[in-house]
Amino acid sequence: MGAGQSRSSNQLVVPQANQALEQLKYEVAQELGIQIPQDGYYGYMASRDTGAIGGHITRRLVQIAEQAISGGAAR
């Protein structure tokens, strides 16, 4: 692949979403006490840690969506 190209064919509907997800990743990692590599290379991280971060992000995104669908009413 050439420079600047990626394998993903997904197109961002909301460009700011990528930045928000990056921020969420760092917040979740901090809450879990997991250090994210500064160089962005995840190859040395344990699969358990990266999976925990991804799982908590998914859980939080589902919670946000449920709140949006229900009109923001707390359960």
C-alpha cells in the first residue's frame, strides 16, 4: 500500500468522531490503569489489555446510544 493509504474502506460520516474515539480510548485506559504506548504501536501490549479497553469502549458507546434513544432519561 502506498503512503497515506489504509486497508479500511469505511468512510467517516462525522470526521470529529475519530478524535472523540481516540479521547475515549485514553480515558478508558486511564480508568483501567493501562498505559497506552506513546508511539502508537500496540504490538507489545497484552491482548487482554487491548481487549479490555475495546470492551469498555463498546459498553460505554452502547450506554450513550441507549440514553440518546430514550431521550436522555436515566433508568
